[in-house]
Amino acid sequence: AFDVLVIGGGPAGAAAAIYAARKGIRTGVVAERFGGQVLDTLGIENFISVQHTEGPKLAAQLEQHVKEYDVDIMNLQEAVRLIPGGTTGLHEVKLKSGASVRGKTVILSTGARWRQMGVPGEEEYRNKGVAYCPHCDGPLFKGKRVAVIGGGNSGVEAAIDLAGLVTHVTLIEFDSELRADAVLQKKLRSLPNVTIITSALTTEVLGNGERVVGLRYRDRGSDDEHVVELEGIFVQIGLIPNTEWLDGAIALSNRGEIEVDARAATSQPGIFAAGDVTTVPYKQIVIAMGQGSTAALSAFDHLIRSEG
Ligand code: FAD
């Protein structure tokens, strides 16, 4: 069995593996796709001390760094079930292949995925105007026009944030009213460069072959189609944590995120969690890495206290 078994090979899992391996303990990483969301990212400009990098390059460097240590990387393996071992037993993780891996401690870092609109052009223009993270890509649209899709808290927060950076923001909500907190809605409505469109279903991302040039939406009242000319579209209709496979094994929030405390501990002794899959506020690479490191140090602390 591993001393520390990490499930997930994104920034959180990579950081956890490095911190654990540096304690000289048996460390394994199971990952469906080593690199995680970073693989789907183009420019990264907020990975502190690195002015600019690109997702696939950072993902390769994460893997190289982990491989500097004696870490057993089980890539292209999907975890399908967690069986906690309680206070004394080994924790078991079943893989889709039928195999099982065990750990004295486990760190869950299976990340999250952005809910997509599923309309023509969205996939084609991803990273070419279609974006999901205002903290990451907002500054790229300075002086341009953007839309935010979604009028919940994250959509309205994104629209307020972007309004300070870009020329104009169109907020598009499917429902007949925004669902964000009243204080956010009030702030949004006070901004001069924001247009709010409700009862609107986005039907297509329009592009010129290279970049986004607009979006098409249908007015759900009149059924009329409209086109908004713009350069960017931020999709804010939900971030879904990859916790379906945990099914009752540990405590999740009402949004399906793994509940963790400041030490990255979950509801099960010896099981820790880090990154976008957890209740940690703000989903970012540096935050996932920081929490991954915390989880590994907590796992080590757990090991030295439980072995006698
Ligand atoms: P993830 O990166 O999601 O990694 C999860 C890992 O778990 C993957 O290896 C995955 O394959 C694996 N996994 C999932 N389920 C299972 C399973 N059942 N069994 C085994 N393995 C599993 N952040 C920034 O800081 N700056 C940016 O510029 C930036 N740009 C972004 C652009 C895009 C398009 C996207 C999508 C995200 C961006 N982010 C950015 C956010 C950032 O990528 C995430 O916050 C970060 O990757 C979270 O790391 P993580 O390790 O928690 O999860």
C-alpha cells in the first residue's frame, strides 16, 4: 500500500505528490489525464513568477517535476469508487480497469469541469474568444466587447469584474430574471457599460474562422433571433466538481464539492482533498497547488501520529 495515494493529476495532485515524495514516503498518483484542466488552457499569465506560459507546457513541466521523485504515476486510470478504511484500516480506491489501489492516507484532487453551453461554435472557438475564467482571461479582452452567459452569482460577479476591464459587457440570462444576490444585481445595474438581457437562449457562437465575432441568441418571449457583435464570451453556467464517483463515501457540500477544513482534511480520517474539487473559494492553479501542498503535509502529519 502507498503511504500517500493521490487521486487526480492536475496542479493540486502534482503539488501533493511532490510534497509527499519529499518526505521520503511511498507516494502514488492515479490520474485519468495527467495535467488536468491545465491541458485545455492556452495562455497562463497568473502563475506567479512566470510571466507567461501555456497550458500544455505547464502540464508537461508538472509531470517532469513529479517524475524527479520516486512517485508511482498511474496515468489514464479512472477512479470509480472510494472505500474509506476508518481510523485504522487502509483506504481503498477501485479503478475502472478493475484493479484496486490502497493507501494509508488518500488525497482527493479530481478537479472540476466548466459546464458548457453545448452550442455550435463553442468548442471551435474555445480559447479563441470563448472563455470560462474571468480571473484568468479577463485582461486579454481589454478594450473589447464581451458577453457573460449566466445570471447567477458567478455570472454577475464576472460581469462586474469584466466591466472594469473591457469596453462593454452584455450579460445574457436564460431565465426571466437574474438569480444573483440582490446586492450584486444592484451593483451590476449601476454600471454604465453593461447591458442585461434576460429570457435569452444563446444558440450559436459566431466566428470568422480565427476568432469569435459575435453570438446569436433567441428571445424566449418573442422567439426572435438576435446577434450581438463582440470579441469575447465568458460562459458562467456552473463549475461541476468531479465527485460523482465518491458517492456517499465522504461529506460533500450542497454543490457537490468535498468539504475540507483549513488543513485540507475531509470528513474521513486520513483522507484529504485539494484543488477545484473542494469547497476552497476561487478555483485557480496557484490556489490548487497551495492546497495540494497543505493536503500532503497534513497526510504526513496524520501518518507520523498514527503509526506506532
Ligand atoms: P484539475 O486541473 O481539474 O485536475 C484534475 C485531475 O483529476 C486530472 O488529472 C483529471 O484527469 C483527474 N481526474 C478527474 N476525475 C478522476 C477520476 N475519477 N479518476 C482519476 N482521475 C480523475 N487557472 C489559473 O490559475 N490561471 C489560468 O490562466 C487558468 N486558465 C484556465 C483556462 C481554462 C480553459 C480552464 C478550464 C481553467 C483555467 N484555470 C486557470 C483554472 C485551473 O486550470 C484550475 O483551477 C486547476 O487546474 C485546478 O487544479 P486541480 O488539480 O484541482 O484540478
